[in-house]
Amino acid sequence: MVTKKDSTSTVTRIKASSDAPSKKPKKVEKAAVVTPKRAKAEGTPFILLRPFIAAGRYFKGAWVELRQVRWPTRGATWSLTGAVLLFTGFFVVMVLLLDAGFKFLFEQILG
């Protein structure tokens, strides 16, 4: 049996400074979602709007995530870039030495 939920739900908001939840919970309403029934009732072609609604939600979510990023300073960026270049150079030299060593070994075995 499927039951319909109320369009509002009780949410207890806790701030970082408080130890216990507030005594009076706040009511939060859910956002209206365009469904095929609602779109049909309103007369809008839902199938044509679906890609635009999905793209809008995607870009809105991406923007929210970008706002939460803690970007590094210029100095941190240069130091990390230097570390990447240093490790890349180290592994290039290591692979070249291993390649030359294996080439020498195969020439000794086959030669």
C-alpha cells in the first residue's frame, strides 16, 4: 500500500555552536517538481522541456559545488606544480634507465 506524504516535513536545524537541537522545529516546504501529470494539466509539452530542466538542474548543482571548493593560493599552486614536475622527471629517468638495462640484458642473452 502506497501512502502519500505531506508536502511539508519537520526539519530540526542544529548550528555548530549549539549543543542541543532547538525546541521549536522549523517547517520546510518541498520544492515543486514538474511531473508529467502536472505538465499535462498545465498544458506544457513535458517531453520537450525535460532535457532543459535536467540541464538546468545539472548546471545549478555544478555551480553550488564550485562555490564549495576551497581554492589554493598562488604559492601553493606553484609548489604543487613544482612537485608534479619533479616526480615526473624522476619517473622518466627511472623508466629510461630500466629500459636501457633490459635492452642490455636482452642483447646479452640473445647475442
